[in-house]
Amino acid sequence: MSLALDTPAAASAGATPPRPRRRLRPADRLHRALFHLAGILVAVLFLAPIAFLVLAAFRPAAEAVNPPLPPWPKAGPSLDSFARLDGFGEGIWHYAGNSLIVALATAALTILVSVLAGYGFSRYRFPLKSLVFVMILATIMVPFQSILTPLFLVLAKLGLQNTLVGLVLIYVTLQLPFSVFMMRNAFDAIPKEIEEAARIDGVRGLKLLLRVLTPLALPGIVSVGLFAFLNAWNEFLAALVFLTDERNYTLPVMMMVVRQGRFGSIDWGALQAGVTLMMVPCLLLFLSLQRFYIRGLTAGAVK
Amino acid sequence: MSAITGQALAARPAVSSRRSRRRRRDLAGLLYVAPALALVLVFFVLPLGTTVWMSLHNWPLLGLPRWIGLANYKALWNDKAFWRALGFTSYYTLFATIGLLGTGLALALFAQGTGRAVALYRTAFFLPVVIGFASASLLWAWLANVDSGLFPALFEALGLTSGRVNILATFDPAFWSVTVMVVWKMAGFYMVILMSGLQSIPADYTEAARIDGASALQRFRHITLPLIRRPFALALVLCVSGSMLAFDQFYIILAGGPQNQTVTAVYWIFNTSFVSFRLGYGAALSMVLLVILVALSVVQMWLLRDKEEAR
């Protein structure tokens, strides 16, 4: 697992020959020490809130009510907070399961729809093609928060209100502008000759797309799936509005129940445990796939 | 259609078979994009059109909607609570944008170098971006809590406040704790966007300027700034529109308090539509927010593009 953020500079630095190392003057050495001191300080500042939360989640019930000074459990780590968290509603794993289903389904469907559309836009000509492409991209201009009310009615008409399926379809639609754009570019970057060679070998249509082109577009597909998963896992407002039955809540909405408290008191230990559960998958996914994450981010930004 | 093709087929088989093959290819292309198109039409274009239609009705959750023309928009004009929410959202957007782009730029300049340590710093700065607004807000709700949180106890221990003060009980400290949270969570994102511009600056430029005796400030003003104008424009648009749509943090940390002073525009629309269930009026409010946002984006793009071309 590499912690290096894969930015263009890092890539280009690898390409250009390294500058000959000069011997550092004392002033330069001081400068460098100060630079790293500042870097470490700011990095610690950025990581501290996350570290405080994760450490505090393992405090026993007696300590959980106290301010986190220090954040770590003084009497040894305990899973009390996680156990108490299970006492909310159907139990926390039920809601974690809902979130996981929604996030995985969103990622899978986004990949499927955007690979097909990206291929269609890259390799075929059909009437109104550029209009359709612009229309899909233009949805990014309109914030979905401003169409929540009618979306609520559309879902009701389709019989999908208060279902995870309805939520997934909305999440996929929100991912489409970015994903279709990414996949169209990914297929555009694959030389046509590869496709022609495959055609001559008798591989055509969907088979050509799946067997030959998809493996070549894999980095783009990973980026698209990663963003879809993380956005669906973290999304709050649409889940809050469209899910009315507590059984169907996703983790963020369920955690609001914990945050509101019972009988006028909030179980902060359970809240820390729940937020830890919400954060850790995101952090692990990012750390293991950050190359694809940053590539997706800059590809969307530069063009 | 098929009859015509049939006749043509009988008359000129070669031409028509080519034409029908082209039609088949057209059809295949449409088929590939059809799922994406269907989703966008059903879950985006249709609701967008419906927003306009609904905003012209009195539309309760149950019962029949009633056409009332522009009455919702007239009511909205006199709706003090909505304008106050919009005013607060603009106030928040101003400070969040200054904080985010300032911090993002500082981080980008600081961490643009190469090397293993610098890469680690970048990763650290970026980590809060991936955890989601709901998680970050819940985390902050705890950190700022007066009984069990970190900040009040820490301020007391450092002697900044006498006794433990509830920082979420009055407007200014509450507002600033949320804004600091947003800067903490999103600064890394703007760092990466701005860095994509910094890295397009060839090292020779700065080197040459340095040799010619340009000061660090001059190099920043005349080399760095012009070259990061494009990513900066993008960062500005993303930041302003993102902040104008703020909801999660104010709902989760402050629940709109103290005294409903931190209700944002989206929060107010949420309350109108899904707490009071005045769906038609909520749609009218959405239309106003939508127009404001599109106008803001267009103005910002135009301002920044114009300068670049005029140079």
C-alpha cells in the first residue's frame, strides 16, 4: 500500500532525470527542517479529529461521557460502545447492510450504464448524438437539491418511494455526468486498430466491448466505480428525504437517530462507534485505490 | 417505413442493404446510450420540468393539487424566513469560500513538491475529503459538545474560557465551528484542484525568474497566479455552488439553531417540502435557488474567462 498521492508532478518527476544533489548549506538545512516541522504539524492537525474519534470509540461506557482528554481508553480498550450501538432500531449491522447494498448496487449499475453509454458515444454515430451527450453532462449544472420535491413524486408514481431501489436509481443518475464523460474519454483513448483486429477475428458487438475493450478501459472503470460507491455510501439528504421507514435507513440517516438521543440524553460513545463504522470503509478504499481517486478528480477538473 | 424499405430492397438491393446496415449501426449506438438516457430523462429532466409545473400549484402531500398561477412566487416575495435563510447562506458562502480557497491554495503551494514526505503530507491533508459530510458533521457535533466534547474542555484547560462554555449556543462561535469543520474537511479537495494548475507551470519559468532576481512575491504574482487562473475558476465555481447548497452540516451539528439563525436555503426548502409538506411552495423556492445558482456560475465563469482573454 503506497501512501504517495499520484499527482502529475510525481509522474513527471519520475520522467525527468533527477537533479544532481548539491551539498546543503546550513541555511538550506534549517529551511528544510522548518518545512518538515510545519508539514508534520499541519498533517497532525488534519488527522487529529479522525484519530480522536476512532480512539474514543474504544473507551468503556464509564469513560465515554467524559471529554476526550486524553482520547484513548485509560482502562484498556473495550467494545462497549459498538455493543450499545447495536441496541438502536434493528441493530447497527442491519443499517450497515442497507448502506453496503445501496453503495455496491450504485457502483455496479453506474459502471454498467456508463460503460455502455461511453462506448456508444465513443464509437457510434446516431441522430442527435451530441445533443444527448450535452444533455447528460448538463445535468451537473442543476443541483439535485433543487429537484428533490418532484423526485419524491416521481418515485411515488413508480411505486419506489421508501425503497433502496429508488434511492439507488437516483444515485446512479447523479453519478452519470461524471461517469459517462470519464468512460467516453477512456474509450476514445483506445486505438481503433485494436478493435479492427478483433473484428477481423470475428469478435463483434457486446462481446467485443466486454472481452477486448473493457479490460483496456479498466482504470477508468475503477475510478467511476470508486466515486459511485463512496458518494452513495456517504449521501445524506436524499436518503433522509426518500426513506421514511426506519427499517430501510442507511447508516448516515440511522446515525441521526443516535445523534438525537433517547430520553433527552445522547449516547456519545455509540455515536463515536457508528461514525467510525461509516468512516473506516471510506478511508481504507481511498488508501488502497488513491491513484484512481486522484486520477478521477483531476480528469474531471482539468477538462 | 418497412414497406418503403421493402420496395427499395426490391429495386436496388446493393444501395439499400448499405443503408439498412447504417441504420442498424445507428440503432446500435442508440441502444448503448439508451439506459443512461432513460435514467437522465426519468430522474432528471422530468423532475426538472415538474418543478416548474408544481410551483404554479397549491400542492399538498395528500389531496388534489390546485392551480394558483404565480401566487407561490408572490408569497415567496414576502417570505421573510426564506430571504433570511438565503442571506445566511450567502454569508456562510462568503466565509467558507475565502477559508477553503485560501487554505487550499496555501496547502497546494506548500505540498506541490516531490518526495516521499511531501506525498505523505498531501495524503494527510486529503483524508478528511473522503469521509463524507454526514460523518464529518456527526464527528464535529461530538467534538463541539459542551459535556462530552473536545473543544469546550480544551479551551477551558488552555485557559481561553473561564469554565466550560457551550460554543454551539450562540451564533458566532456556532457559525465558526461549522465553518472550521468545512475548511478542515474540504481544503484538501481544493488543494488537489489548484495543484493541477501549479503543476502545469514549467520549472524553467520559476528558475529563470529567480535568476533574473524576481522576488518570491513577484514570482507568485506574475507566474503562478496567471497560470492557475483556470483551475482557480473551477475551484471558485465548485466552492460557491457547493456552499450555497449547504445542508448536512447545519442540520446535523446545529439543527438550524441557535434560534433558527443557521437555517440555510436548502434547509428551508427541506422544511417547507418535507416537514410542512407544502410541496408546491417548496418547488417555487427551489426554482429561485436554481436560478440564483445558475446565474452565479455563469457570472463567475464569465468574469474569470474575460480577464484571461483580455490579457
